Amino acid sequence: MSELYRDVGVVLRTYKLREADRIVVLHTEANGKVRAVAKGVRKTKSKFGARLEPMSHVRVLLYRGRELDIVSQAESVEPLTPMLSSLDRATLGMAAVEAVDQLSIEGEPDPRLYKMLVGVLRSIAEQPSALTIPAFYWKLLAAAGLSPVLDACVHCGESGTEVSLVAFDTNEGGTVCRACRSGVGISQGAITVMEEILGGRLREALSREESPLTHEVAALATRSLEHHVERRLRAVAMFEVHGT
Ligand SMILES: [Zn+2]
């Protein structure tokens, strides 16, 4: 007998399997990343309708399989329509699910990641901002225990008003002073915006109009998240080699 289980999750991506079927990759609240087969989903009269598209927030009933689970039922938790109402929203939504896809791991429940993803998708649906995705990336890093140092030099530890922090070092995860300079240049404005995002003033950050400053923060966020994902993938690969 296969085991049935219920969960709620967000579809991260889907890919074709045979003629009419699709593999659906979800980040679920209780089971972490789940890969499941949705049978007949590519037929026009599929019982799943459009509920299993990327970014969909769904309640699912699944059969646990040996390699792949099987979707038995899927119902929408909230409509996806706002996400698809504009290309901008859809692009931001895809950036959010792609980031979570890179961090989510099978067999590793991460309910906080699920909550963060649902939260960012809702905020994109309601009121997208130039900093929605960069702020999400910084919050993901903070949730992983990797909040960047923004008030001191990560090399020499100098802090206070005397020291001017002129660069950001992704490897070290923080700002760097003029004497130790490494990484990429950072403006005082970008440091301020990052402090808003990570210091409980997210609303202020999100109210900022798109500008060279928001682009600077976005580029740093992307670079830092990529760095974290690469390191994490290497760690997972190491664990898989040594763990078996
Ligand atoms: Zn220094």
C-alpha cells in the first residue's frame, strides 16, 4: 500500500514526463522539496486544470512513491491571477521561486522558507517594488544565518564614524574599509538601504523608487545569494560523498 499524505506548497517548476504527464517540483510546508508526477496534467481536460503551474500555491494530496510521489489531488489556496496580470509581476514571481528552488532540499523540511516564499509572492501580487526580490534574497541569507556585516570592516574589524566602508566582500559577507579594500565597491546609500531591509524597516526600503541605488542593492543581493547557493551545493555534494 502506498502512503497518502497531505501538504501545502508552492510549485517551483514543472517539466514534461511522457506524453500527457508532468513532474511538478514543489516546496512544501511540512516535507520540504517534493517532486511528484501529475498524471494527465497536459491534457486539455485535466482534473488539475492550471493549478500546478509555477508559482501556484496549492493544497495537495500525494501518494509517496519509491522515487517520485504522485499527485492525487490539488486545490488552489489562492488564485494565481494577480501574478500573471503583468509580465513584471510574473518575472519577479519566477525570480522568487527560482531562488527557493536552489535552496530547497528533498527530505529537509523548511517551513520558514515556505512562509517566506508565500509572503513574497503575496507582496508581488499586491504591490511589487524595485526592491521586493533583493530584499527577499537578503532575508533568505539572514534566515540561513548569513546576515551581512554592515557596520564594520569584515577584515580588520574597524568600526565607528572614523572608518569609511567602501567595498563589499561577498566571500567574507560584509563591508570592507578603504585600507583592506576587496570585493566590489559599495555606496553609503546602499549600506543604508540594506540596513533598512535587515533592520526591521523593510517598508521604507520597499517604498523606494527604482534608481541606480536600488540596482546596486539588487546586484549585491544577487551576487551574495549566488555565492551562498554555490557553497551550499558544494557542501551538499561533500555530504553525499562522505555520508554514504
Ligand atoms: Zn579594514
